[in-house]
Amino acid sequence: MVIKIAEISQDIDTLTEEAQILLLDFIQLLKKRYPKPENQLIENEMENEKQNLEKQDNQ
């Protein structure tokens, strides 16, 4: 399976902030359900992105 990050990123950008936060929550759930050792770095990046979105939402 080829993952097209640029295409996924564009799709995410079209979502509302609320939908983006829900997506990040869903990704966190999947990562907990299907853990991999190398996911720690990605998990940290996703948590940072979630916090950034929440900060934008509060502005």
C-alpha cells in the first residue's frame, strides 16, 4: 500500500478544526490499539500537532 502523505495532508486541511482534532484523537486510539516501538516519535509529533490545533481554536 502506497501512502500519499501530501494527498492526505491536503484532505486534512479541508476539514474543520473540530474534525481535525477528532482525526488526531482517532489516530491516537489506533496507535494505542496497534502499537509499534517506532511509533513513539510519531506519537509525540501527533500530540504536538493536536496541542497546536487546540491553541489555534482558543485564539
